[in-house]
Amino acid sequence: MKAFVTGITGFDGNYLGRLLLDNGVEVFGVARSQRFDPFLPALSSAVRYRQLNVEDRAALKDALEEIRPDLIFHLAAASSPSKSVSQPRLTYQTNLDGTFSLLEAVRLLNLPCRILVVSSSLVYGGLREKERASESFPFRPETPYAGSKATAELVAYQYWRSYGTEVVRVRPFNHTGPGQKLGFLCPDSASKLAEIEAGIRPPVLKVSGPRTSMDFSDVRDIVRGYHSALIKGQPGQVYNLCSGTETTVETVSKLLAAGVSCPVRLEEERHPAMREVSRLVGDSARAGVELGWSVTIPLQQTLEDVLDFWRDRVRTALAQQSV
């Protein structure tokens, strides 16, 4: 069995590639840039990688015609909600045109394959108190990133309805793990805590939006959900991938700080006002029933693994400085 993974050099793509190889799948990966994420282990030589922009319709069609995959995982995207606010046109162009180009190439080639389109829980927007987003919850996107993902989903659904393209959609909620790049809550906090523990940063962790309440999972569970959704999911269907547990940013920060070997003071950090989702928790019952999927890695274990990852990076950096 052959799998074609767009965005394979990113956080989710790297973990998914390794999972597929472990399951005996032949993996072909593409990404826009030759630059690999420096926080993640190098792709196995077993992954056949090529540089390719999925918006380049001719190049994408040629690659798919050559490889003729059985499974396609579409992860490539402009993935920063905050950057999308200042770059709305680029975000929509990348996320919508990339999805359209892929689906249209499969249609024109008449490939007998299944396609996973990875959306985002942010299509739901912020939830009110006691609300929990199931797949039938209405779209309420609050950033160009969320809007572009919602629009790409509609394109995917239309291709299934109009052409019978075997598309499955997933909406992953917040997830983290070892190797996630800086710019996200867990790696940002863990990297600073590792420096505090090493004595090269004052023992203060600044926390932005401590009362923000999210649904956190481990990336290793999430990519397992991607695989399960494409193998077992119903074409045209969409699946939430989440823990279903609500956790505040403050709680995550305290759990991380509790793991270091010295006292740490948490302080709230305020940023210039920007519209952000303040509460988002999901319902993954459909994935449980139809895919047999659920999270298996406790949040505490995930956070310990993230902190250990950053401890190793800080130790390595200090060792290199002392040479």
C-alpha cells in the first residue's frame, strides 16, 4: 500500500510518516520547502521525499500520476491562526487552492484512492459556557485561518457529492508533543522552564490567557486518528479528534512547572488585544463509534515528554557553548 502525504516535513506530517512506516505502508512525502523542521527527527530514508508546492497543479498532477497512491493525507497548509490575521489572502490562497488542486488532480487522473483532508477545530470558533462541539456544531470561524479551513472542507465535501471522490475530513483539536516548534503554548512554556531549571533564566514563567480553556491531546494519538479515519471512515463524513477534556492554559502551565526541580512563579502576561478563541472543547463520540479511536496518552505524560525534549535541547546547547 502506498501513501502520499502533503506537508510531511511539519509536526503532524513527521509523526504520521513514522506511523505509516511502522504499519508497513510505503510513504511518499511532499512539502513546499527543502527546510525541515529543526525540532523533529530527520525523515527516514524509507520516505521518498520531494519538494513540491501543492498549489502547483501541473507538478502535483504529475507526481500523483507517477506514484498512484492508495491513500492521500492532505496536511499541507498555512497553519498559523495569528499570522493569518495579517495575511488573509495568502492564507486563503494556500489552504483553499492547495485542497482544490489535490482533489482536482485526483479527479482528472481518476485515481482509485482515499483522501484525508485535515481541517481544524477552529472552524467552530469560541464556545459558550457548557457548549461542546460535535461535528454538527455550526461553523463560526474567527480568523482567516479558520475560515480557510471551513471553506476547504466545503470543497472536499462537494467533490464527494458531485464526483464520488472518496474524501474523509477530520477536525483535530489542540495537540502537542515532543518536537513541536516554538510559537505554541506547550513548547514555549517547556523551553523556558528547561532554561529556568538549568539556571540560565529567572524562575518566572509568564502565561498569556491563563483562563483560556482548550481541549489538549497528544500528537501521537492525533496522527493515529488520521490513519484510522482514512482506513475506516466513511467517505463524505467528518470526525472530531479530541480528548473531550477541558483544560485551562493556567492548568497546563502549572502541570509543566510542577515537573521542574526548582520553584517557579507564574505571572500573567498581557498582549495587545487580538480576537482569540477563549474556550474550545470537543466531542469525539463519532470517532469512537465509527473508527474505534480515542486518546490513549494522558496529558501529564505528554507534558513530561515535551519538557524532557526541551531539557535535552537546553543541555545540548549549553554543552556546545562550553566547547
